[in-house]
Amino acid sequence: MSGVLSFKSRVALTLLSRGLMIGLGLLSSIVTARWLGPEGRGLLANLSVITGLALQFGTLGLHAGNSYFVARDPARAPAALGNSVRLGLALGGAAALMAIGAGALRPDLLAGVPLSLVVVTAATLPFQFMGFFAQHILLALNDVKAFNLVELLSKSLTFGLLAGYLIAFSGGPEGAVVLMAVTGTAFGIVPVLWCARRVSWRAGFDRPLFAAMIRYGVRSYLACLLMFLVIRSDMLMVNYFAGVAAAGVYSIAVQIGDMLLLLPVTIGMILFPRIAAEAPAEREAVTARVTRHAALLLTILCAAAFVLVEPVVTILYGAPFHEAIPATRWLLPGIWALGMNGILMNHFAGQGLPWIVVWTPLAGLVVNCILNLRLIPALGLVGASCSSSVAYGLMLLIALAFFLRRSGAGLRRTFILGPEEIAGLLGLRP
């Protein structure tokens, strides 16, 4: 057991790493907003959505397969790494062609984004796919330090180069896209090299392992893809209805929401393997305890964000981004619901991925798109926030109903801390 981090240490290290990356993302958004303005910021935000959507659409759930099968049998790591390199290049290349084709055939979907920049961004996808697969092998091998270090170095170097380019050289959005593409490519290769230092390289393609991973990953793939679409579809629809500058402003509200979700996302990521390893009779009690604490902490964070968003946006971003203030406030109820839903989804994933992990985000996506079609033209950015909050709330209700029916736990035991737990949080003895 020496050298292996404890459960609490893995949570703390991952939370610290995620916090630093969110902080770097915030600094990056401030720099890009100040030096590129709403339109330049919107351009970068839209290209970021393309990259994220391609990663979600093209992975086929194989990253989850890497985590699952390598964790169960570390001897499969060499075969998983060999498969990851080949599949990353193939699937990433296909995703790149699809992104370029969509940009060429339907330029209205990314109004204001030149096709040349779509091509530059798409060219990084094969390497980012490889890195994405390799990082989940590192997680499966319990190399949490390497997993977090690679991501932190990637964010730090990208921010440093981007800030220097924009501030010192008065660079424009086109150069910023090229710079981010270069760093994205480099840090797609780094996790592969790191894995190759940990495990021996296997040259052949392991077809039986690939087939097993596909069978396991299909539900994870569908769930992750739908979850990404329900969370990021509003950004594309704001860009479509209101333009790239409005998308740049709305991206600030989305980024604040991402910062608030840091806590529940980290908790959920660590909860998943804990539930998978837990005795069936104890799983619901563990998740209920985690959910109670997360609900209280996320409520405090959302309340603080409601108060602080106005001075933060005004001071850090300036008058052109003032509309992000009401957009953020209307998005906060949805952020709370999305955080709680994410914890329940990880609980279900640890129980073998029942189909509720697919139906829940599918329902949210349908509702979000329907409401956005009506509310964005009528209410602008506030309409997008309201649509998302309703959709995320619906997702939580569906997931919670499923959890309560299977566990028998009541709402109070799932969301309300008991006197002993409150005393423990305050450092008191009951």
C-alpha cells in the first residue's frame, strides 16, 4: 500500500488540481475578454464547444472501458494503451473530418467563426483523443498524481503562452486559436508517453479487449454525449439566435457555473469507484451521506455566487459583459440541480450503468432545446439560463425518483444533514 494515495488524499489532490485549473480558466477568460472583446471571446468559446463535442461524440465510451478493464486487471494496460493510440488516431481523425464538414456545409451553425479556424481546431482532435484515452489508463492504474499533473501543466502552459501572446504582442483571435491548437496537440501526446513509461508497449491491436470495451462503454458513451449536449447546447443556440458577441457574454455565465460544479463533479468522480467496490447493501447509504453534505456545500456556493456575481463581472470583465450578471443568477438553480444530478449519475454508474443514465439527460436535452427555441428570441441570455435551469431541474427529479424508489431512502435522509453531522462539520461533539 505504500506510495498509493488514500481515498481522502485522492479527493483532496483532485479537488486542488481542479480548483487550480478552474482558476486558470477564469484568468484566461478575463484576459481573452479584455484583449479580444465579446466577439473574440465568443469565437474561442464556440471553438471550445466544437472540441468538447467531438471528444464526447467520437470516444464511443472507450475511455470508460479503459478505466473499468484496466482497474480490474492491470495486466491489460499494455493492450489498452496500444488500442488507445490506434483508436485515438482513427476516431479523432473521423471526428475532425465531421467537424470540418459541418463547418463547410452549415456555416450558419457557427456564424462568425471562419472555416479556417475550424480546420485548425479539428486538426488537434486525433492527438487529444489519444491523450484522453491514455489519461483514463492512468486513473485505472491509481496514478492520480500523473493524471492531475498532466492536466495542470497543460492548462498552465496554455494560459501562460496565451496571456503573453495577447498582452505582450497584442495578438488577435486567429493567433490565439493556433496557439491553443499547438498546446492541445502537445498535451495529447504527453499522457501517451507517460503511460508508455509505466507499462510495456504492445504493438498489435487487441480485438477481444476492444469488443469488450465497446459493449461496456456504449451506455457510458450515450450518457456522456447526451449530458454534454444538454449542458452546452444553449451556447450554440445563443450563438445562432443572438450572434457571436452574445455567445461571448453568455460564456461568462457558463464558466461561473462550471466553477461552482467543481465540487460535485470531483465528489462524483471519486464516488463512482467507491460505489462499484461497496457492498450492495451499503451503496445507497454511502451515496445519501455524500449527497447530504454536497447539497449543503453547493447551496452555500450558489448563494455566494448570487451575491458576488455583480461585482465580479463588473470589475473583472467590464461593462460589455454586464448581461452575464442576470444570466448567471437565473442559471444558479439549474447549477445546483445539475450538481446533485451528477452525483446520482455516478452512483448509478457504480451500479452497472442502468438505462436511467441515458434517459435522464435525453429528457433534459429535449426540454432544453424546446425551451431555448422559444425563450432565447424572447428573453435573450436570461431565456437561455431559464431554459437550462428548468431542464437541469427535470433531470434531477427523474434521477432522484429512481434513486429513492430503489433505495427506499426518503428526501430528508438524502438531502438534510442530521444534528450529529452538523456538529461534526462545525468541529463540535454532539
